[in-house]
Amino acid sequence: MKRLKKTASKILNLLRIVFVSKKTPIIFVLLKEPIFSIEKMYANNFTSMHNKTFTRYILAIATCWVLLCSNTLTAQNAGKADAAKGKDLYAQNCATCHKIHSNATGPALKDVSQRRTEAWLIKWIRNSQSVIKSGDPIAVKLYNEWNQTAMNSFPDFTDQDIKNILAYIDEESKKEPVKATATAQTGGGATTAAATDGGYTNIILGALAAILLVILAVLLVLTSLLTKLLKQRDDLDEADKEIVESKFDLAKILGSKAFIGTVAGIVFLVIAKAGIDKVMDIGMQIGYAPTQPIPFSHKLHVGKYEIACQYCHTTVMKAKSAGIPSANICMNCHNAIKTGSPNMQKIYSYIENNQPIPWVRVHNLPDLAYFNHSQHTVAGQIACEQCHGEIKEMEVVQQRSPLTMGWCIDCHRQTLVSYTTKDADGKDVLNPYYEKLLAFHKSKGKTKFKVEDMGGLECSKCHY
């Protein structure tokens, strides 16, 4: 007990020295009193938990330790970038123009935090044009290298938002690029999109199965040993002996009501899950890539030759439908670009016979749903790739998004309204379409709002 007193006194004094010297919360002032009086406390029934002085010290130490830990955690988490939040922001605002591991409309973003300072990236992402106009040599060089393509400005992004995006990019930069493969059915119908990599899942499941088998083997060995030991005892009553000497009866277990009920329940749940999945898949056409009357490569025309979407889909910026191109649009280029390809002969054949090319629609919505392309491309400033996927990489166009009501609602809930537009000089100016809405939300203390905040979840917006 003497050693216990000495150890306790030493620990409490160390706590007093460490915490008080670091100016920790004021409650630690309690520890400024000489702890050496613990000897006196021990003499006055130290072992009793009713000792008020001792209890006061213990409570003070415990409370301060909790406060110290919470303060430390808060300090660590404050300002810490959240890659999960950055992933959502990246998908909504960056993924249409950028990729992590390869160039797209903009440069590849892999390890961008190592190539640029965080302060520079925050200024660039928030308003790239202002950085360029300031004469920043890196910004000017980047702007010229990418054919003076203007990057969207994000004035509503906070510093923390941008840090979250950069954290997500850093996280993805460490991963190997995923090579997506997609195969189209030559006879039309559905195709299989990129296969999901289940390697890690299989490894984890295999490891768990191995662990469970080891545990089972250990339990069987222990059961056998315990049974042998119990059989050697002479002080067991009849009931205990019956349990020890009972043998494993598999037939009895398989015929028991509990086992039959459990198996029946599992079978029912599996069948119910399969049925629900089938019902939920009705009308779903992800991967749908029908055979077209004339093979047309978006990878060649959009990816290599960089033909803008609206050149062929002429009404995408001004009408409900994006428009399916007619043969005369093809001939705008192919009057000058002539090849001996048999596919070109098909176009000539349709023109000579005055017949429209019977293109097969890939993306279909039910009649009960209303969707306006111009509303999304002009007012919403939504890029084509956000719904249609990486068209520039598709040899055969296929449906990449589910186009379900839930998918649309999720987008309306997550997408920030871009209430700025470009003027004739390329500067960001307030879009008059959102002027009153922005003023209303600012009066409520909100500086940015999402589609759901302007009626984007009302049934009548899409169903009437």
C-alpha cells in the first residue's frame, strides 16, 4: 500500500506539472494544490470512496482529460479537408470537364496539389479569369496551352469546399486508373457496361471465411477436450451426465422446426429480394446500345475532331428535344471530306431516295415525364456529359445513366444553381433569370441555393 500511495502521488503531480504549464482549461487549476497531501488523505481512510477530497481530485482529472481529448480532436478536425464531401462537389461541378488520370476538356488533375500551392488553386478555381488577367505566368501559360478555353468560375465555393475537392483529387490520384470496357451487341438490345472490380470484396470474404473456419475448428477441439474432462468427473448429477454423454444427431437437427423455419425464412428473403430487383429493373436500360442504320463513331467525331454536340443536335440549346441529325448535316462536312467507305454510300443512298436516316433513339423517357433539354443546357448550364456520360470516348453510344425519377430527384437535391452567366467579354455576371430568386434567398440568409430550393422537387414540374 505504501508503493500505491507513492505511485498515485507521483502520477497526480506529473499531471499537475504537465497540464497547468500548458495553460489548459481552468478546471486544471484544481491541481495546483499540493498533491502530496494524498499521504494525509490515505491516513484519513484513503481507501474509502467517500473521501470527498479524493473524489474531487479524481473528478477533476477525469473531466479535464475528457476536455483535453475533445479539444485536441476538435483542433485536428477543424479545417481538415473531407474527401467524401469533395467527391460530391467534384461530380457536380468538375467531372464534366476534368478527369483525374487523363486529359479531357481540361487537363488531368492527378497530383495537382503537388504542382500548385493551395492558395493558388483556391484563387484559380474560384475565378480563373481574374488570375489570368492579373498576369500570373502559370495561369497565362495554362490558358494558352488549352486554346484559351475559359474555365467555369465558382464564386460560391468556400475555401473549405475547394479544400475538400482537392482532398478527393489527392485521394483518387493515389489509385490506379480504371480501364472501362464496354461491349455493344451487334444485333441491338442491351449491353454490359464496365465490369465492377470485385477483387477486394472477394479477398475480404475469403479472409472472413478462413477466420470462421479456424474459429469453428478451435471450438470443436475445445468441446471435445471439455467433454473428455467432464466424463472423468464423479460429481456430476444425472442431468449433467445426460448432457455430457449426448451425441451429435444431424438428422434430428435437420428435422427440427427451428432449422426448417430458418431455412424457409432465408429462401423466402432470397426470392423476395430477386423479385424486387426484377421489378425495379423494369424500364431500366443502362447499357442500351442499339445497332444504328449507319455506324457512327462519336469517339472519332466528338473525341478526335472535337465537333461540338450542338452542331449535329441543333436544337439542344433552344428546344425540348436535342434533335436527331438529318443527312444534310452529315453532308456539310462530307461534301468536302469524301472517302470510299461503304458507310458513306449509305448516306448518299438515303439522300438520293429522299429518305430520312432511321436513327434509333438511345435515351428514352416515358410519356408521363416531361424533360426540356434547353432548360437544362441553357438555364441550368448542365454539360451533356453529366447525363450522357463520356460521349467522346464511345465508339457506339450507349445509355450510361438510369434516367429514373430517383436519379433526377437526387440531381435536383445536390446540384447548386449557377446563377452567373458570361457576358460578351467573357466575364461572370448575374443571370437576370435568377435575380429575384437570389435576392429572396439572400434575405433568408442563404448565399447559394439548389434546384430543390426553387421548386425542383414539385411533381408538376415533370408530370402534368
